[in-house]
Amino acid sequence: MARDGMIAQAPVRGLAFDATAETPPAARLSTRILLLTVIFVMLAEIMIFVPSVTDMRLSWLRDRLNTAAAAAIVIDGLPNIKLPRSLEDSTLMATGTKAIALHKEELTRMIVVSEVPPAVNAQYDLSAGSFLTNAYDAFATLAWGGEQVVSVRGPIGASGMEIELVMSDRALRQAMLVYCREILFFSIVISLTTAALIFFTINRILIRPIGRMTASMQGFAADPGNPGAIMAPPEGRDELSVAARHLAAMQTELQRTLKQQKNLADLGLAVSKINHDMRNILSSAQLMSDRLTELGDPVGRGLSAKLVRTLGRAISYSSDVLAYGRASEAAPQIGRFALGPLVDDVGEILGLAMEGPIRFMSDIDPSLEIEADPEQMFRVIYNLCRNSLQALESHEADDKCIRIGVAVVDNRLRLDIDDNGPGMPAKARDHLFSAFRGSTRAGGVGLGLVIARDIAIAHGGTIALVEKNAPGCLFRVEIPHRAGL
């Protein structure tokens, strides 16, 4: 038992760490969320930046075309005479161009032109470019523009005429650079503002609850026996609140289990000491019972034989407890024996018979032999029958009965212990095979079923509570069975 207590606490000690250690600011979850939010917002702004710059360039060029078109239409309405040089220069300066040409149908009229026609490095038709083409042209102007002369052409409303400008792209590039700086500034402001709002929101609804749960786990790992280390379950219906309540329930259950395991360890030491002396006392009683067999009374000799067997089992149980305390519990000593007489011994020790207030009935063929440890199988049947007897003694009924049945199914021995008592309470069903929790009566420790389960498993079998329509409890033990040769 002391060994079990140590094993139960070992995982918790393995999880213990310095609860006061602080996480570096760069490694904190809140810092990472803040940085990621800024990065993601900036990425979103970049996705908006490309079409914004493209549209700004087109708008700037269209404004120049519209201004030049207004002047060109006025000049085109004048007689076909040469304009004064001062008027041409004023027109070129107002539109920011080096030359203006008006296209209508098959004719092209040069409205104004500088004295030295510049060489054109690139031509742009605003009525024919796709988005990708316009985006490429915009970033090409940002990257390599400023010293080039370009030709820009576009329609004049629905008149069917087109206006063409020959101009330097220096003013365009300067306007685009100013626009990009403004976009960058506002992008940074938007990203920081958004990140701050998201950060404070997430910090309140996510980081803080996670921090409280982490602190609770650290404190509980450092001192699992302290009731104050259990997290106070918060109200709320969100996932973190549910997780915190589950954590608190798990900590409560683990603390109860650790306390129970410590009590088991202490109990194991005490029982080992008690059984050491009890074994000596029982050995002395066995010697005295041997002398009873020397008496001439046949009844005394028969009772003496049963007393010797009972004392032998008690000594064996005491030895098993001591061996368990030394973490060296013996494996089943498999042997072949008749099951019927062993069941009869259980009935006699419990004071049961076929006739009486509580009837004990066995449907076992006297010739049936099984391969198992006889002493351990006796303990299984005895514990189950004793539980049935205790239930029936407190049950008000006219006909009380405990029935033992055996069947062989698919090379497995099926042993049924059935009673017609009050049945198993729902609370006991939840902890049926749990030590110190599965007892159905006051003062019980709930070890009988645990012992029976462990023995059945050691024999390669199972034990289960079988549902039935009639009142009472039916426990079924199954172990491997090999028919006799």
C-alpha cells in the first residue's frame, strides 16, 4: 500500500517547477499576439496599397487630360490660325505638358507644342490598359520615373474625340511619392490602433484567464496538498470558463486521490504491523485446533478440520498482506480442484444452508473441476456471497435466497452469484470497483469487490455486475476453463 501511495504522487512531483519564474517579455503570448496583429494589419494594408496607388496614378493622369481637353476644345473652336507664343506657353504651363494634340476621327491637330519636341520614352492609353498593366506602370513610375517623357492618351467624354499629352513624369512621381508617404503613415496608425484594440480585447478575454489557469497549475504543482491551490471556478459559459471549471474539478479530484493514497500508505504500514502479530496469534490457534482432532468426539473432529482450514486461510491472508506491503504479492497458484466443495465451505462459514431465513443454493455439479488458485477463488466467492448476505439481512422479504450457478461457454467458466435482495444503489454503481468508495453499507470499506476483481484479472478473467429484470444483484465471474482429460 505504501508503494501505491508513492506511485500516485510521483507524476505530480515530476510536473513541479518554479512557480515564481517569469516569462521573458519577448516570449509572452500577449507580445506575440500584438506583433502578429501589427504584421497582419500591415499585410492587409499592402493588399490595399497596390490598387490605391494604381488608382491614384490614373486619377492624376485623367485630371491632366481633362484640363488639357478643356483648353484644346476652346482652341479648336478658334479659326485655324497660329496662336501667339505667349498663349501657347501659358497653355502648356497650365496643363503641365510639353505638347497637346487633339484626335478626332481621322484628323489629328497639334494644339500647342514646345519649341523642341521631346523624345517620348513611354506611351499610355488610359482607355485600353488592364489592372495588371496599370499597376505595373504605376510601380515602374515610382521605381524608375522622374526623368522620362511620356505620352498619355484618353477619350474626351462621349464626344468621340481623344486628347493626347506629351509630358514629363516628374510631377507624377512626386505626387505618387507624397501619396505613398501618406498611405504609409495612415497604415501604421491604423495597424497600431487596431493592434492595440485587439490586444486589449484579447488580453482581457483570453490572456488573463489563461494566465490565471497557468498560475493555478503552477501553484497546484508546487503544493498539491494545499486546498488553497485549487483554482476558484469562474462563472461564464465560454470555452475558457468551462476549461477552468474542469481544471478546478480535476484538481479537486486529484487532491482527494492523493490524500486517499497517502491514507492508504499509512494504512498499509499499520496493517502490515498488525498482521505481523496476528499471524503469530493465528498460528498458535492453529496448533491448539490440531489438538482437538485428538479428541474422541466425531463431531469435534469434524469441526476441528473445518477450523483448521479456516485458520489456514486466515494465516494465508495475513501473509498476503505482509507480502503486499513488501511489494511482492504472490501470483495465483494454479491447480485443479472440485468447485462444489469449495462453494459448500463458503456457505458453511457464512452460516448459510438450503433451509433457513436466507437460503443458500448451489447448482454446481459435484464432479466439476476447474483450474485456478483454490484459496483465491474462495476469497472471490466468499466476498461476493458475504455482500449478498449483508444486503439480504437488512432487506424485508419473505423469501431470501443466494444462488450460485456455473456454466461453461466457449472455453470459459462462468460463475454467477445471484441474490434477490434490494439491488445495487446508483451511488455504489458509479464506484463499484473503487477501494473505499464502493461500499453500500455504513461502516463498509468497499474492498470486497476490489479484491474479487484483482483476483479475477490475475486469473485472466473478468467480473461484472449483470443487469437483470428480477430484484437483486447478479455478479458474474468468468475465467479460462479447460475441460478435464
